[in-house]
Amino acid sequence: MENIHYDFKISACGTFCPEPIIRTAKLVQTLEEGKIVLVIADDMAFAQDIQFWCKSTKNKLIVLKEITLSQNVTQFHAYILACKRSFL
């Protein structure tokens, strides 16, 4: 898969639900439509949480990548297109 251009990046590694979603929502609320945010998280609940959040706030999840860094470390990279003002 090609690299995706993004305008903003959030590193939420080491945090747990709901912190990655709260950080994402706070940033996306400040953005113009069309901006892309990369969110990196290592909370195993993040993959499901970010899909639900995007659907419920009308923002678009462009792609969600699961990346295995080692046997015990997995990261999720979510690319989100800001479509509307979002809420928690």
C-alpha cells in the first residue's frame, strides 16, 4: 500500500480507551473539512472504537492498518478524513 499523505498526526500509544478517541475528536473538531489525520495507537480496542467513532460522527475512515512491530507489540494506524464537525 502506498503512503498516504496526512496533515496532522496523533500518537496515542501507551493510552487506553477512551483516550485515543478523545484526542482524535478534539483535533478533528478544530479542522476544516478535507484535512487528513493519522492516528497511531496500540490499544487493542482502538480498531473497533475508531470505526464506530468515524461512522457515528460522519468522518471518513480512509484506511486502518494493523502493524505488528514485534511478537508482543501491535500498532494501529488510522487515516481519517475530516468531513464534518465531530463530537465525542
